[in-house]
Amino acid sequence: MSYIIISSSPRAESQTRRTADYILSQISKMYPGESVSIVDLHETPLPMFDASMDSNTVLQDLWNPISERLAECTAAIFVTPEWNGMASPALKNFCMFVDSELAHKPVLLVSVTAGMTNGAYPIAEMRMSSFKNADICYIPNHIIIRSAGHCFHGDIALDDNKADKTARDRIEKTLKILSAYSEALMIMRKNSGDVLDVFAFGM
């Protein structure tokens, strides 16, 4: 199996990227030998999507390397900061570029917030508006990293850091679920034939 993580904060050294790095390290630890990589939308920013994609070679040159990595993966993880109660504009713009590369592949949503009770709105927003045409399969489980500034500093959580311990535990358990979905949907894609090509833009 092959995993790709989308870190969607446009900021350098962000809490979102630190979360993505920790998830990568956990996948490598739990599933040694399996491929896992990060696309950082700060390091590789995409311009605003527009309808000229099919004829715009500049956009194609930027997107095609990412598109190839998405097509090769069997599961993806979208990590978004919460800004003004919304998902990252960079992630929503990223989803505009996605065509069929993630079709019928499991995707785990991860929301990162500095607050102690926030983080749910980006999950709801992504589930509502970003899956249809691309046939992205968001799994029922998601992760909200609260008090993110206190999480993922060092290899282990300190005993008195409840937020960090909870985040690490949720990530470990949810990655096991994502792995199971990855295996199951590989069979689905293999056996579905031409059915997936019908109604290309959803029902």
C-alpha cells in the first residue's frame, strides 16, 4: 500500500506540517516498508484553479507531478488547519485540481486547531463539498487535533500532556482503520470494471 499526506497550511513551520510529519512517522513505524510521502502546499503552492487547466501548460506542469503521486497511492490523508472556522483555502483549491486520481480511494480527514474545543467545522466542510466529482471516499472516522501547539514535540507524550497523549492515541487507532479501508477498496476498484466511469460527475 502507498499513502500520501496533504499538508495544507500555506505557512512555514506550521502546526499542520508538524502534525503531518508525525502521521508520516507513525505510518512508517506501524507499516514498515510501505510507501508514505507528504505534499506540502506551502512548499509546493498551487495557483488558483481556473477553467483553462486543459490548455494551460503552466498549470499542468505544476499539477502533473502531484497528480501522478495521487494516482499511485492507495490511501490519502488531508491535514488542514482551522482558519475562521473553515478548512484551509489551499486544501479546497487543491481539491479543485483533483480529477480521478483519488477515485474510490479512502481519505482520512485531520483538522488542526489551537483551541480546546474547535476543529469540527473544517471536517464538516470537506465532507460536504469536496468529494462528489472526484469520487473521494472520506472514511467515517476523522481526527481533530486540539491544543495543537502542545502536540507532537518529541518522540513520546509527557505524562501531564493530555492533549498530546489523546492525539497520538487517536492517530494510531485511526491509521489502522484507514489501512483496512485501503485494502478493502483496492478490491472494489479492481472488480468494478466500467461501472466507475458511469455518471462521471456524480448522481
